[in-house]
Amino acid sequence: MSVPVGFEAIKEIHVPRSVIEAGHDFLWATGNRGNEGMVLWAGISDQNVFRVTQVIIPEQRGIRTADGVCVIVDPPELHRINVNLFQGGLRLIAQIHTHPGRAYHSEMDDAYAIATTIGCFSLVVPDFARREFSFSECAVYRLTRDGKWKEVSTRQIKQFLRMVDD
């Protein structure tokens, strides 16, 4: 068995209810304007458990074209986020974004991820986050060693992702 790298050893992610609600509120408001939105979860790891301590709402632009919608976070904002994470001793564990319809990881999602540490998660919220947030409604993916996003099964979602009270 190989030695875990990145976040491969993480078996549980504890996400405070307030973090989920703040992120969902932003995604819902953005979706109401007809745009995809994105939020990030950051925190600290303690052996096999990652504790999310904050939601990051990047400065972003929603793009609408004849081909569809997407969200863009420009390089200066990515730099700002990385500096803040470093200064705060935090790590990025997940990116969460919306789709206008069903939840899945598109080719754009695969190619332009922000959470790029092996073992990170990517959650896609369906229907522009117009319903109450539920892990079971999201398409959840995890970044593998070979740089591919592998879909997480419903059973694994229940094992990995835990909403916790603040």
C-alpha cells in the first residue's frame, strides 16, 4: 500500500452548519440571477479528519453564452485566496459550485478546478441551489493521484461529509 499524499488520508470532513448556510445563500442568490456561483471550504486537518472553519466566497464573474454558463475566478483573486490561506494556516479542501440543471462534473470543471490538492473534493449543486442544501443532492467528486476527478458514491458521501453544529 502506498503512502497517502495530499488529502488522501482524510476520511471525514466536518462542515459547520453556518458554513454550509452562508455558502448556499450565496449560491442561491447567484443562481437567481441566472449565473453559476462558486464557494470554497477551508480549514485544518487533524489526522483523518478535516475540520472546515470557513467558507470563502471568491470574487467571481458569471458568464452566459449560447453554449451555457460558467463561473470565472481571475488570477489576482486566486493569488489573494492563496496568500490568505497561507497566512491563516488553512488549507483548501473543497470547491462547491452550481449548475443550472442536473449536477455533474463537466469537462470545464475537470480542467479548471481551484481545489487541486490530491484528495480534495468538488461538489456540484443542481438547479442553481434553488432547494435546501443537501449533500445527497450534490454530485460529489474527489481528485485522484492521476489528476482525475472520480465520482464519490452515495454511501461514501455519507461517510465523508458531515454537517456539524457550530
